[in-house]
Amino acid sequence: MTMPVNFQFSQGSLQDYVDCPRRFQLKYIEQLAWPALEIEPALENEKHLQQGADFHLLIQQYYLGVPIKKLTSIAQQNTDLINWWENFLSSTKQLEQPPK
């Protein structure tokens, strides 16, 4: 078995490996859809994981030089995401200012 080209480990993929190496193999190596439980807590957890992944992608694009206005328009599609994004931008401005 070989990993897909450009595979990047994430917290979720590492946790899948720890919980069930076979699930990791099916999901990440063979790239098969792994069925999720059809219950509310699992669906809510998946929603939070996706929001976290979206946020991390915004941060990555920010550091790659994508214009802030474009990233902000993407973040505005989700209430939680725009709050996290605005907090991130606020914290980066605080870090760039010299201490008083």
C-alpha cells in the first residue's frame, strides 16, 4: 500500500489510524467513503471537523498571500467561520504591533 500523492496528515486522519488502522486504510489510502453514523452527535461532530478544516485552509491561504478581502468573503459563508476568521485577523494585528 502506498499513500496518495500529496497526502497531508491531519488530526482527524491520525486519530482514525489510532482508533482503527483499517478505517485509515479504507478512508485515506484506498480513498473509499467511510459510512458515518446517522445520529445527531456524530453529524454535529462532522460539522465541527469540517468547519475546523475550512478555518485551517483559510489560515494556510492567508500565509500563502491570498488577499484578505477574498478570504473574508469566503469566511462570510459560515457564521462560526467568520467569527474565527475575524478573531484571527485581530490577533495577527496585535502581534504585528510593537509592544508599548
